[in-house]
Amino acid sequence: MDVLYGIKPLPNKLHWPVITVGGFDGVHLGHQKIIQETRDWAAERGGESIVITFERHPKGILSGSPLSFITSLEHRLVFFQRLGVDLAVVLDFNEVASLEAEDFVSRLIVGWLGTKGWVMGFNFRFGKDKGGDFSLASRLSQRYGFQLRTCPPVKFKGDIISSTSIREAILMGELETAEGMLGRAVSILGTVVRGSGRGKGLGYPTANLDLHHEIKPPDGVYATWVTINGKDYLSLTNIGTRPTFERPGGETTTEVYIIDFDKDLYGEVLEVKFVYKLRGELKFTSAEALKAQMDKDKEELLSRLGKKTLTKGGATTIILS
């Protein structure tokens, strides 16, 4: 997958580009349906599938305050690639926020990309003050010579799937509900940064993650899988304030102990997939007591998941031995 940042010359000549546009936070089942329709339509016409997204979520820019995301831009790009997208275009929302709806189509969609097909989500709005919708796009498609399709909403347990409902489920620790709407395991993507080093002294060296404003489940210890260079490793992930060593009210950290892995990961980007919660975060009377509990956590993890692996979609399946 090629990635283009900003409105600039295209990397290759496009033959029959099919686009979709949106924030796609979470890249959930509804988003996946739109992107798959974009990909399949482009393939039918021998063209290119293009996903246009934004460096910062439009809601964050319009509200003037930073938002936490289900998926950061880097994480979204990983999912786009897995879905088989040919080209991801990343725009600064400020580049297009002032465009009237018809200008958005004439200058960007048609004039710049030469769009032949556009797949639009059922509730997508575009242009200044969200002035454009499917009805307007349909009229403009006749004027500017492109085809238009829409995707109906996808439901989970009778309700329309939305990034907002998934975000709420993750923050409440309702992993199974979030997984049902995402169509895969709840996951986070982060860069490994230096931590205190205490884990190594306990025999449990951890990778400390900077999550780039991605949301995470509530504090606690989780059974997880970590993807490193395309390979999945069983792991324990602790989210919390490290109460055994730090004062109350300290900064929340995300630390991952990867089983059977001892390479230096500083600066690497890791994807962590949550399977289930083992326990809440606890304060121990000593480092030795903490280590004893971690030994138990590891034993339980290996007992339940030691003979299992991940499928392509992030679900856990048993390996028959």
C-alpha cells in the first residue's frame, strides 16, 4: 500500500480510482464493509482503491481540544493495508475544512484524484459546515462524471455500530462487546520508550508503550498477544499507576512483558491485542510479593493460552497437538 501525505502530485498514474473518505477511527465492521466495497469495485474495473483519511480527527480540530482515539493514524494505516487498500491519502483537515461541498468534489475528488467511483458511508457528510451528503453527491456525480455507491449501516445486537459506542465499551472494560463491533480483538499500537527498568530486576522485563493518544481498557493485568515484525508472541500487559512503587495518583503506564522474547525493542512499534483480563492492578507489600504474583499470572496465562494461536482476524484458536 502506498501512502500519500497531503495534496501533492500522485505517486502513480491512476486508471480507474475508487475512493472512500472518512476518519475511520477504529476501522470497525462498518468501516471494513465500506473499504471492502471500495477495494472490490476498484478490482472489478482494473482500478485503484483509495482511502482518504485525516491526520487529526475532524472532531478534535472543530472542538479545539485533543481527543483520544480507538486507533491512531499509524494504527489505521496498518488496518488499511491489511484490508488490501492500494493507496491511503492522509490529509490535514485544515487543508479541506474551508471548501464548500461542491468545491470539495470538484477540486479534490474529481480535479485532483480523477475519481471514477466513490463509496460513501450511510451518514457521511463533507464540505464546509458538513454541507454535503449523499443526495448532493449524487447530483454532483452526474455533473462531474463519476459513479456513486453507499453502504448501509452495520449492526451489532440490533444497534448501529459506531466509533463512539466502541470507545465507550473499551473504556468500560467490555472487551467482548467491543470485539463484536470491531470484528477483531481490541488492540493498541504504541512505540516502545524507556521506563524505570524495575521489571528487568524482577525477572520480568517490560516494554513501556507510548500509545499516541489511543484509548486503552481500564487498569489491570491482561492476557495479550503482541505482534512484532509480523509474528505474534504471548504476553502479559499491565495498565496502571504501579502502586507498589509509585505514589497514589501517578501517571498511568502501559507495560508489556513478552514471553520467550529478549531482544531490545526501544523505538519499535508494537501492536498489542487483548484476550481477557486476569486481575485488577494491586499494591504489594514488597517487590518479592509482586514477583510471586507475576509468576502466578504467567502460569495462568500459559495454562490457558500456551497451546493457542491467533487467526488472521485476531481471534484466539487452539492448536491441536
